[in-house]
Amino acid sequence: MSVREEFDDWAAEGRDKGMEDRHWHTAKYALARMPVEAGDVVLDLGTGSGYAARALRDTKGAGRAYGLDGSPEMAHNADGYTDDRRVGFLVGDFDHLPFADDSVDHVFSMEAFYYANDPRETLAEIRRVLAPGGTFFCAVNYYEENVHSHGWQDNIDVEMTRWSAREYREAFRDAGLHVAEQDNVPDREIEIPDASAFPTDDWDSRAAMVERYRELGTLLTVGVAP
Ligand SMILES: C[S@@+](CC[C@H](N)C(=O)[O-])C[C@H]1O[C@@H](n2cnc3c(N)ncnc32)[C@H](O)[C@@H]1O
């Protein structure tokens, strides 16, 4: 199944907003750390509901915020969630970014990068469009060290790439990006019930849920264009 078919269905079912609610728990910390200055051009890859593009306009004064998504329905919904004419949504693929060389100041992506058809090509594209000193804030919950995410591929027909933290760093460097930092952003908002509630439908033990959310959380890798 293509990205378009899979995620158009998600958008039609309202899952774009559901993702926004969950991902905001950690995405907001990554967004707050982005060195966006007033007037900058920012790009959110795999924008979903478009919350990151809206947040970078609202909280950092980005001059222009683009959200790109391979699903026309996602982009259409995102467009309907804002009246800000400096926030725009595009349909496109990570492997062919519709931007000129050196034209974007900062790129963000939450829970989307690993769906790239060719993640190394996507990194090359990000490197190409980033202006010197520009950053790529790449946030993922699906990664090798997060053993709790390993079964996710079984639930979706789009091929996913499961890199380790080290593989992210190496791929960023191979693409010509400096790795400025990499860390795990814990999700402190998801409610974790008392031990007596376990096992639940989703979790065998409280310890596993604590590890998934409070300890592993979201892997954030920050690349900087030279
Ligand atoms: C799991 S959702 C995350 C959405 C949003 N970033 C969030 O945090 O809620 C992944 C999004 O990436 C988009 N996507 C996946 N692969 C893509 C690709 N190769 N090119 C463009 N968009 C893609 C999907 O359509 C979907 O909207």
C-alpha cells in the first residue's frame, strides 16, 4: 500500500488529530529547542495535522512554515486547521523535496522520517534544501532501542526503517550533516495506571510501560548543515 492510500485513510478517520494529541507530549520539547528566528523559513516533513508548522509560526515567529505530506487528505485537513496565510501545506514525497537548494532554515519531523522510501535520499534532500547553519530536528518513536515499537510494522503496509540511535547519527553524518545532539525525550504526560491494573490490553507490566514512555520516549537526533 502506498503512503497516500494508507494515510489518506487515517486522515479520513480523524487519526491526524489523535496523533497530534499523543505526539505533542514530546514534540513540543523538540520544537521548543529549535533555534528558529523570526522570519525563518521552516519545513515540517510528514506534517499530519500540521501542528508543528503552526507551532513554529505561533511560538517562534517563523516567517513562513510549510508542512509537507504524502497524503493529500492529511494536507487538506491540515490546511483547514489554520487561517494563517504564512502556513502552507504541500503534497509531496520525502525523496523529492519541492524546495530550492539552501532555501529552508530549519526542518522538523515527528514520527514520519522512518516511512521514507529511501531514508538516505531523504537526508540528502534535507541537506540540499537546508541553508548553511540550518538544522534538522528528527523525532521518532520507532527505533531499534525502543523494543516496544518493534511490532508496529505488522500494523501498517508502508515499509518502515528501524534504525538504532547510532545508525541515525551515522546516516546524518554520511549525508553531510553534523550531529549537534541526540537524546531521548520522555513522555511524562501519558497516564500510567497503578500496578494493579496490569496486564492491560496493550501492556504486560507497568515496568514495560514506564520504560516505553518515561525512559525511552522519543529519540531526537539533531543535524546541522555546515
Ligand atoms: C505517523 S504520521 C505523523 C504525523 C505528524 N508528524 C505527527 O506527529 O502527528 C506520519 C505522516 O507522514 C506522512 N508520510 C509518510 N511517508 C511519507 C513520505 N514518504 N513522503 C511524505 N509524507 C510521508 C504520512 O502521510 C503521515 O501523515
